[in-house]
Amino acid sequence: MENTNKRYWKGVEELKNDIEFVKNANREFNLDDIDTVEPTHRRDFLKVLGFGVAAVSLAACDAPVRKAIPYLNKPEDVEPGIPNWYASTYAEGGDYSSILVKTREGRPVKIEGNKMSSLTRGGVSARVHASVLSLYDNEKLKNPKKGTSDISWEDLDKEVVAGLSKGGNIRIVSNTILSPTFKKVIADFIAKYPSAKHVTYDANSVSGLIQANSESFNQAVVPSYDFSKAKVMVGINADFLGTWISPDVYAAQWADTRRLSSAKGGKREMSRHFQFETGMTITGASADYRSMIKPSQEGAVVVALYNKVAAALGSAPISGPAVEVQNLDKCAKELVAAKGASIVVSGSNNPAIQTVVNALNSLLQNYGTTIDLGNPVNFRQGNDAEMNAFINEVKGGQVSTVLFLSNPVYDHIRGAELGEALGKVATSVSFAAKADETASKCKYIAPAPHYLESWGDAEPKKGFYSLMQPTISLIYNTRQAESSLLTWIGVSNDYQAYLKSNWSKNILSGGKSWVQALHDGVYEPGASATASGASFGGNLAAAASAIAAIKGSGIELSAFESIAIGTGAQANNPWLQEMPDPISKVTWENTIAISEKTAKEAGIAQGDWATLTVGGKSIELPVLIQPGQTHNTVSVAIGYGRTAAGKAGNVGANVLTLLSNGQFWANDVKLAKTKSNYTLAQTQTHNTVMGREAVIQESVLSEYVKNVKAGRFEPTIQTSEGIKRANQITLWNGHEKKNHSWGMVIDLNLCHGCGACLVSCQAENNVPVVGKAEVARAREMHWIRLDRYYSSDAPHEEGYSPSGFKAMEIASENPEVVFQPMMCQHCSNAPCETVCPVLATTHSSEGLNQMTYNRCIGTRYCANNCPYKVRRFNWFKYFENDNFDYHMNNDLGRMVLNPDVTVRSRGVIEKCSMCVQRIQAGKLVAKKEHRRPVDGEIQTACSQSCPTNAIVFGDMLDPESQISKILSVEKEGRAFHVLEEINVQPQLSYLTKIRNKEGVAKSEVKHEEHHS
């Protein structure tokens, strides 16, 4: 936006023109003496870390072909060079996605979403995309273990059965299991051993929500939430677009309410989204109104909101502590106006708080519309009380055998207690794939294979089923946990036959065949069920009293789940470790996020380390100054601090050790600085646009309704022939596109920063992992950036003045946020193409900016000339290189590589190719069938993976394509090109960000004149 007093900035250091930032902004070899970890040199650090990926086929690099073994008897379903696709299911610890798995010559290389699922709709999170790399983790156990020694499966079975037969209490401990057939196996096991009990817990528990629903509605379930039906939505420390319960499902629903159309009579309505939270999340960043609260204020905010709504609707208030929070009155008023079409969710694990939320939703008549208790979801089934009872039993020596399907020694708040007491258990078995924190304390490890090597199923929601099938033969000598349990109860361990039998007898109906269900990957007989209402019967007075007893004091700690690392199960995955956090842009570690005001009061600055102490327990982490963090609070991500994850995963500190009572927050936190001069591996100010305007364009809904070009910046130039638009004047002759013109439209309204596109692109295009120190040097290799811009308004003044500019440098305590995916813009007037001395970068006849790696000599003129800073230079040969010991550095890791994409070597430039390999494959299929490609059959990795469909890819010469239809409507509406004033004519268009909030914005189109 131009000619406003709004200032966009990527980080506090950029906003203030910090001397170190200015000094290093244009230095190619900056941070030579970087300290990114406690004194460890980069080379040593990289040797300690990671497992890696290089080239399965390195023909285009500098490695010779070593072996070429022809098929003597080719497998019937394998055609060399032709991918196979299998429908399967990702279901790990309650996280769920229906997926399609792409295999090449029998090895999985890519995961995409299954659009046949009405739940996930083809959306896939970053963690699901990255899970294919975890399959090829070279540190997984290769055989079953007794202690630290290998043992045969036969001997392990005999010894475990002997232990089970001695009697005593037997416990099976797991995270949420979504599989109905696995639950049947456990039921059969308990029938054989009646003293056995299944204990379920979740690392990020919603047990308080389940308990509240049991007390409020006599239904101990997690309801189905439908954000697509909500005109007003309220989140209270619930990151429902990022990590809360099932974000992929909720994000797609949320996006349905945020789409707009500039067509005549098009959609001009949006939901209004309020968020109350402690630390900045992607849900809060995407909200229309974001308010900051302390963790201790969650209950008070819920009670205050209930009382304001009750007063408006003529219901009796409840007693509660006074609280002053911005936007509460407005939120209550909006909820009342949207009665029956609103939704309020809380991320608290306190049943009292959830009870009041239930009462509020009931008062607003949301049950039966946006909330459905009759068709609950199964994503989180953990029971905190049962897990605590189990830990007490182990400490008391009351458990004789325990079978672990999870890692509670690490990921449970009382994990340290459990780890110390496990020696009292006579027979302890872990089914972990590696000797993790729990497995290493067990007497036996019966390693289970990766889910892509396994048979299974899932019921994520009542009446919604999906199947899991192996997409590769077993890599190591592993066995599914289900087969182990069946073996130990003396029945056939053929789990595939058991699964098929259970589906035939208990799940499939109406003539649906097993083969069809396996082909589709999903079976949804419950899809036609209607939402059911509920009558609230909870004890509001008791809940209010419990909330009143919550007292906040001192600095408060808020623990949260990271989008990339989650609860830490995939901590050893380098793709996830190097994925920048969408808000902080930090990679490879967790931090103490703190507001600038709190940091000043504590005498702490960015680059310092500090200890957090709660009670007598402490952790030490680097400090991050985070805009949007509530004053007198600190936020720390869980999922870090692993000690037995593997070379890439043992980073950061485990904040769970500071918590208690199943709650993700604590009072009276002591914060003490320990050391200085540390550089975070943080990408937020890399490749900055150097203060150029018109990169982000936004407005508010009220202005957009009046003028569909609200917020647009359209640069003009004063010429001898009068005023002309910038794109009307050029020295170029242009490029003729006769057959196809490939392009993208990215809707900034729908992009919520989840990062799925980034990891999907990395998997598809063999993008290397470079490690923490190289990231800190601004040498990350990702082909797509997910830019996060903060913005804040300086005090309004007439015109411009020194004091006005100075005010713009004050970082807002609660800035607005815009996410913008930024990749190669495939310019028709490409500045890179004019400066390449060897024609390594050229323009195709279909609108693509191409890179010919064989021709590139690494001058980097193109990177210097690129106004979007989206080109990446290979400083090193990242494959088969001990300094980058990630997946590209061992034979197993290299199996994940996509053979359709060259693995680039040292000294060449690379960047987004618009997945040209997919375009060519799609065109070839269409050519063989004597037709043109059909819109939608060719997708880039980023567009296919986006859970909100924010990225639309297609042929702009096809008038029936979705992208052509969008641009025909939005060309004179929300569509704009980034840096349109320099007239590089990108193939990518963005749609203006529109917020549904009151605000002052000029409805007329803004112009800036340049004189030639």
C-alpha cells in the first residue's frame, strides 16, 4: 500500500535499522564468526547433526553411474520411469490425513492429499509431507533388541509371553489410536490377559475438553467443529489453524468463510475472526481482531465473554474475576448478532474453562449448527487422569508388564518420574522404531515399521474410515505392533488378513468391496449424518468458582506446539527442523519468546541466552524478541529437547519438565540472562525487499464492498504522451506464448502461513538441507519463501514529518500480520535473463523462466538482478558431503529423491521451476490421448498441497481454467503483481489481503507518479 502511514517490516531489527542488521544486509559473506550454538564450529556442528538425502540418480551432477542392473523378471505393477500411486493414511498420535503416496520403482518419494476425503479435502500439513523422509531415517533399529543387544523375534516372543503369563497388572500405553481394527486387537489381547488395561494419553492433551463435555452433555467426546458455518469465530489460546486438534480440517473450513469475488454480484461477505492469545500464532496472525492475554486470564476472559453475551440475551450472569482485555465488548456484541452461526473454542486443558465455553456456545445456540456432538471426532482421546494413575502405579511397583506404543518418558509432563520408576516393571516392551527416551529404558524393543511399510486403518470421525497400506517392502527386520500383540495371544500374526476380515464383517456395508475401499483410501458411510444439538447441563457455578481460584503472578510461561516439530515425534526429520517457524522464522531450535517491553525490564536483548526456572527446575534457551507476545509472559515450544531422537533431533530444551497438573502454563517464572552474542538461525529478514513499496497490498471489507480495487497500488508514469501505467512502457519486445502460459494466483486472504507448500516443494524438487549455521548465513536453499510481514500504524499526521517517520520505527506491541508465499515470479521481462553471460537462465515459450544447470557457471549476476531475491546459490555440494550429514549423505536417505528432478551440484543457481517436470509429464499424457491438458490435472507441489487452496495454478491461455476465470474477474479487482512499478510482468498474481474489521482506508485507487 502506498501513501499511507502504515509501515511493513519483517523483524524488529529491520524496523529500527539496527546497526548489525544494516551492516550485514548486503554482505554476502556476513556472520563469518557466527556463534549459533555453545562454542561449536560449523563443521563440527554439522557432523554431529542430521541424517541426509542426495541423488538416487546423480547423472546430471558430477558423480558417475556405478551400477545398472536390469530387471530379469520385471514386477508386473512397476514400469521404470512411471510413478505408481497408492491411497493410504497418515495417523500418528491423533494427527490424521488421508493421503496418496507416489512411488518410483518401489520406493515412496512424495505424499499428496486425497481429495476423495471429505474431511481433509486433499489438504496435507508440513509434518505429513515430511513423514516420507522419516521412512528413510538411517538411525532406525534394524532388529529387535533385548537391552542393547540384538535378539531374534522368536526369542523375544518367548520371553515376552513368559513375562505376560506370570500375571500381575499389564498396561498398554499409547497416544490416541485412530484405528478401529487396532483397538479390536487390543480388545482381543485384554480378553486373553484380563489384568491388562489400555491407557491413552496425548502429548498435547484435550482431556479437559472431553471431561467438560462429559459433565455438560453426558458425552465424553470431542465434538465436530464446522468453521465454514460460522459468521463469527472466537479462539481463546486455540491455534485451530496451526496445531489445535485437527488444523487441516479447520483451515479448509475457515477458508470457505474468507473467500471473496470481485465479479458483479460476487461474494462480498466474510466471517469475522476474534483471537485472544498469549503468544503470536498463525491463527492469531490471521484473525481480524487479535487481543493479548496471559495464560492465567483464559478463564476470566471466557467468564467475562459469557456474562456480556448473557446480559444481551437476558440470561443470568456468573461470578468471575474482573478482566480488562481489548475487543471483549465488540466480540460479545458480534457473537450475539451471529447467534446460531458462531463458534467459540478454547485451547485450555482446564475442564472448568471448557465448561463455561460449552455454556457460552449453548447460549448462542451453536450446537447442531457449528458444533456437532452427535458425530464426534476421534483425533484426541487421551485421558489425563488414567495416565497419572498409571504413572503412580509404576512408581508403586504395581505394574508387572508394560507395553509402550508411544514415548511418555519424553512427551508427558511427568515423563521424568516414569523414566526413573520403569526399573520396577518386570517386563517392559517398546514398539518404537528407534531407541528413544522410553524405549532405551525398556527391557525389550520390538521395533514397528514406518506407517508407509504398514497395514492399518483409521476412523478419524464417527462414520468416516480410511485405509493404510504398505507402499514399500519392509526396509529392516521390523514387525507391526498389531502383529506382535496377535502373536503374544497365540493367534495368526497376519495383520493384513485380520484387518480385511474386520472390515468385511464390521465396517463395509451396502455392497462396498474391500478392493474399492483400498483403491479409494476412504469409506465414509457417515458423511450423510446431520449435526445434532445438545442441551447444556453442566455446573456453571462450580466452574466459575474453579476459575476464580486461578491466580496469575509474576512472569507466566506458556508452552505451545510448534507447527513444524509438533510434539517431537518427528524431531529427527531435517526437513522439519529447517522449516522456519511461520511466525518467528527460527529454525533448528526452540526459544524463549518474550515481548520487547518485558525484555527491557529483565535486562535481556536478542542474542542473549537465559534460564527459565519454575519451582526448582530450569531450562536454558536463546531469547527471541517477539512482537505480539503478551507483556510479562514467555512462550516456549514443546517438541524440542529430545535426548534420543537422533543426530538431527537432539536440539533445544524440553519445556515439559517445567510444567505440572496437565496444564501448558506456569506462574512465577524466574528469568535470568546467562550469556550474549548468539545468532539465531532465523530467516525473517533474509532476502528483504529493501524497503520497496507495493509488496503487500491490503484493505478492509467495508472499503472493498464499495470499491473492489480498495487497497490496490497502481503505479503510473508521466511521459510526453501523458500519464501511463507502468506496464504500458517497456524496452522489451515480449515473449509470444502460442500454446500455454503457465501461471499462479495466490489469495492473501487464504494463506495462513502453515508452511505445507514449503515442505511439499522441498520433497518434490530435491531441495537440500544446509544446517543451522548455513541458515544463519542466509544460505537456506528453499525454493519458496513464506514471507511474514508485520505492520503497524504510526500516529496519524497530516503529510510527512520527521516525528512521523520516527514513530513508524516504534515496533507495535500487537502488530497486524500478512503471510506472502514468494517464489520465482517467472517474469516475462525477466531481469535475470538479460545479465546471464552464458544463457543459463532463459525464457520458455510457455511463460516459464528456465534454469539450465549444465550451463550455469555461478556468476550470480542473475541473483543480484532479481528484484524478488528468490534465487539460491549452491555454496557447496550438499550430497555425499560429511559436512552436511543429512538425508543426502547415505544410501537409504537418497531413496527419497525424486528422479524426475536433477540434484544440483556446487556452484550453480537454482530456483522455482514451476514444477516443470510435472507440466511436461501432464502434457505428455494429454498428447498420447490426443487432447489438451485438462485444467487441474497438472498441479505444482505447492498448489496441490495447500489446505486452503490459496494457491491456484494453471494455463492462462485456457479460458476454461480456474486461473483464467479468477483473473478475468480480479484483474480489475484484487489482483496485483508484486513490484508492478518495475514492469517485469510476472506470471504470478496476488489477491489483495482484505480484513473484516473497522478501519480507515481510502476507497479510491492509489496512484504514484514517476517522471521519465
